[in-house]
Amino acid sequence: QVQLVESGGGLVQAGGSLRLSCVASGSIITWRLMNVSWYRQAPGSQRELVADIRSGTRTPYADYVKGRFTISRDNAKNAVYLQMNRLKPEDTAVYYCKAGDGFWGQGTQVTVSS
């Protein structure tokens, strides 16, 4: 079992930055082998993939965040981060961390004001 806790969300003005963290606990050895992803879900919308990071490689970002968001991983801290720059109001959503095929965190709210 892997438990995930996200943090770092909040209210920010358009153009600002936030750094989200996803910290894992439980089966850490297993977690370190997992693909870890950030998803987001806006009110009334489906959950969508933002970015993911695989062990040793990095997969492409969603077009709507490319060039603005950066995903990174620190296995020594059991953490994956999402650095979000040049935020837009349309980035407002609950951001979730996912590990492997089905381990999810509880989400962290990001609100971007115009």
C-alpha cells in the first residue's frame, strides 16, 4: 500500500506561481518504481492528466501546461513536485497526485484569480 499526501495549493493571482508537493508513505520501495502523475479536476469537468514522471524518464506534458509547469521527483524525500508558473484562471482546479495504477491522494485546491 502507498499513501499520498498533496500540499502547496492555495489562492494566487494570475501570473503567479505555486509549487505542489506529493509525499508518499507506506511501501516506499514499491513507490519508487512507480510512475507518478499529477491530475487536476475543475468543477463540472472530468479529471485530466497534467504531467507524469516515470522512473528514469519524463513523459510529455499536457499541451495546456507545457512551458509553464514542471514535474520533478526526489526519491530521497519520497516526493514528487509540480512547479506551476505563469498561472492562469483556467488552471483553477483540485490537483491530485496518482502513483501506479490506482493510488491517489486527497487533492489540493488551486485557485487562480484574474
